[in-house]
Amino acid sequence: MAQKINKSKSLISKYENNQKLPTLETLIDLSIFDVSLDFLAGKEKGKTIMVNNLTASQIDIINALMKEFHSSKPKYVTRGLTTRQLDIFNGLIIEFTKIE
């Protein structure tokens, strides 16, 4: 990693061990590893989904899917998916199998 961003191994070690804070330029250099600056700064704890080559419809359906499953706190345990979840999965299949 140090070579890829033109930094010394000892400097990278200091970043990793919270002994030194990277500059904004270094954070931008680190973004070549497909992570957001929020993640590098410790604000974003989850993983990033890259949507660069997706259509707006595909991004919308992925957002709906994530929102549905992150916000689902069922009051009781059921088997299977809700109607809303099935609709989202159906939309996902339709959007990602379209031939353009």
C-alpha cells in the first residue's frame, strides 16, 4: 500500500496505529482502494457499494433494498419475506436483467 500512494511503510504504520493523522491529500490518495473518505475518516462504519456503472433505476432499487432490510425490525418472527420485500426483489431482478 505504501508504494501505491508513494508513502513510507513507517508513515503508514503511524496512520494505522493512530500516532499520526494523514493529510487530506493522503486520504484522497487512499481512495484508490475503492473506499469513501467518510470510511477512511472513521465516520462510515459500513462497507461502501460502488454504483458507478449502474443506472439510476438500479441504484434506486438497491437503495430500497438496503433501506427495507436495515429498517426491518419485525415484532414477531415470520417465515419468508413480506410483500414489500418480494416486490423489491422482483424489481431488482427486472432492473438487472434488462437488455439495453
